[in-house]
Amino acid sequence: MPLLIRMGRDLVKLTLDGRSRVTPILQTPFDELSGMISPDGHWLAYESNSSGHFEIWVRPFPNTTAAQDQVSTSGGTRPVWAHRGKELFFLGADGALMRVQVEATETKWSSLSPTRVLAPGYYPGTGNPNRSYDVSPDGQRFLMIKAASADSTTVPPNIVVVQHFDEELKRLAPAK
């Protein structure tokens, strides 16, 4: 699958076949960011400020000039496809995680209205269009960074990193 990168404020495709070709996908006077190709390879979800503020849009892929549909209804950034391609997630303007149910074939696209999955309170990332969350393969869990609380009575955020866990696993459960 091609890698989408940001070049200026347009979306381009970087083909990694030894020649590293860069091909424009979407070039408009507006900003297009965070391009994500659907798991079946037929749809491109991205954020654009063509309406005056950032919203989530979907276009056919690779023929991105054929049509476009607005998915978000009151702002959106950082789209992520569910692994089966039947749902599209994004961050709403307030930072809430939103979900859109998708009905799509190779040539036809439709979606329901966005619904809130998680309330705001997770780190959205700042200053760049890179996403700061991911969706589990079954679409039921999310990996997100919890925003630090301003309340000084709460436990400060921490992370535990386990290095060389495989050695401990071998010790606890030796191979037979």
C-alpha cells in the first residue's frame, strides 16, 4: 500500500518501489492533511479546511477528482479507519473521539451521522496533523494518551517500560 505524506498542504503519494516516486493525490488552494486510505484501498479519508474550518472528507481512491463527501458535521481532524473499513474514527473539534458507520463498495460511498465514542480529555497532539491514537483490530478498544489532570491531588501520569520481557518469559515458562 502506498504511503501518504504531507508536502506543503496537499496530499501526495510516495511509492516505495526502489525509485521513491512522489505523485500528487489532492492539490487545492486549501489545506489537506492526515490522509488515510481505507483498508480495501478504494477510499481516501482526510481533513481539509475547504469549508472554513477543518472537517473530515472522503473521496474515491485513486481517482480523487470523482467525488467528495463531508463526513464530520461540526469539525474534525485525524481520521483513522477501523481495520474492517466499516467505521471511520476522527477527533471532533472539541477533542472527543467520533465514530461514523460506513457503507462502501468499490464505487459507492455512504455514511451515517457521526456519534461520540469518548468524551474530550485525551491528548490530540499539537502543531502537526499526525494522529495520536489508534484503533484495535476489533474496533472495540483505543490506544490513546490521557491528558494530564490540572488537579494536584491526582496521581501524576506514568508509564512502565519493560525491556527484555522475552528473557523473563523464557524463565517463567520454559519451552518443552
